[in-house]
Amino acid sequence: MKGARAANVLLHSSARTRSICSRTTTAPSLPSALAAPRCQLLPASITNGGATFAHASMASSGVRFFSVTHAVAKKAGKKGQKEDTKPAKASSSSPAADSADGSGADPENPTVFSDVAEQFQKAQTYTEEQVAQLLGGGRFNAKVIGALPVQPDRKSTQTYPLRELATVSPLGGRRFSILAFEEESIKPILSAVQKSDDFNQQPQRSDENPLELTLTVEPERADALVKRAKDLYHTWREQLREETHKRNKLHAKWQADGTITVDVSKSCRSKLQTLQTKYMDTINKAEKNTLRQIESKLG
């Protein structure tokens, strides 16, 4: 009886196993992304006795064991990194090298002075702006008044330009309006103007607007105004001479290293001198005109 029962259990177990296998093989397949197993179990014959074969097989298929460390790319040496990041040197005679020196000159076109003319023009524009301010109000104009340092808080040494606390605008002649943004800035502004050596006077408060002050500046002496005008034009001339000197030194360098010939170097010097003379004539005429305006203005 016991033998018969054991046989029945064995048959029942085999039938159940076949049923499960049948359902498994006939079940609809899952999507490939979900059906693919994360890890595959190798047969015992391979994992035990054929370890070498398993490693070779897995390596050839691109699969790695968990016990095997990740592949790490070889780091580039410090020498290689420096060589990759090191910029290429420009030739000493190339335009790029000369541009890096700040000259902007082209050794292939040495008689082209567009870079020098640009610097000449910048000096002219700056001087003309300064002269216009001088003729418009001498030393005292809205820009100068707006730069006056003001100390809003007596307990602090921090100062601010007046233009950050008020609006400065000319009223005509030697009179200027100072319109404060806040009433609490009025007293600090009054104090700053009174203490200034340039003004040394007290602005008048407006009866109509408590935030407005009126400042009348003293006329600048004629000799001081003339001196300032001459100084501006002298500085302009010196700027032109400096730019010309720098360019002539560059021509001498090009001649020394064989970039240009002696004849070309002489031609460059001659043409550059012509350009400078043209601007010097402009300076002389402008200076005479400015001094004439100062004399007529001050009588």
C-alpha cells in the first residue's frame, strides 16, 4: 500500500509539473523590455567546472560578472592635458602678433595708418568735449557740481556724489538748480557746498519748492580759464606725438627683423609725419578759436 501511494503521489506531481510548464510556454509573451531578465543563471556545469569558459564567453558577448570591476577609461597624463590646452604661438611677424601688442598695425600693409588715425580721432573728440564744457561754464558745470561728495549721515564717514541725492541742472548764466530727491538730504547738501573750496558759498532755498536749492557760481578768472584751455590743447598734442612715436618704433622693429625694407620704412615715416601734421594744424586752429571765444566772453 505504501508503495502504491508513493507511486500515485509521484504521478500526480509529474502531471502537475507538466501542467505548469504547459501554461508557462503558452502564456502570451511580455514586451521585450520587461521580459528580458536582469541576470541570467548559468548552468551548474559552467559555473562550477567551467569558470574559465564562462568568463571567456561573457567577455566576448560584452557581459560582465558582478564580481568583476567596471572598466575605467585610462586618464590622460598631465603632460597630455597641458599640450591640449596650450594655445598655439603666433608668428612674431604676423598681424595677429602685432595686434596682440595693441598696435593694430599690419606689417603686410605698413603704410596703412587707420589704427593711428583712430587714436588721433579719439584724442580730438575728448578734447573737444572738455573745451565745450570749459566754454559752457568754466570749471563749474552740472557735471562738476554733481560730483561733489555729500555726507548724508554725520555719524558715518560714508559720502555719496551729489547727483545720487539730487538732480543738478543749469538755469542759465552761472546759476544752477539742485533738486533733492528727499527733504532730509537738503541739510547735508548745503553743508557740502559750504565746505567745498571750489564753491565756498551757501545755496539759496526756493520759496516755492522746499526740495530745491539755487547755486550761483563765481565767474572764473580769465587767466585761469585761458591756462586751462591751453593745457587741454597741449595734452592733445602730446597724445598725437606719443602715438606717432609708438608707430615709428614698430616700423624700426619691422625693418630690423626684415619684415619691411629700408625704403618702405622711410616711406612709412614720411606718410605718418604728414598725417600728424594734418592733425596738428587742426589743433592750432581750434586753440586760436577757443582763446578768441574766452576773450570775447570775459571782455
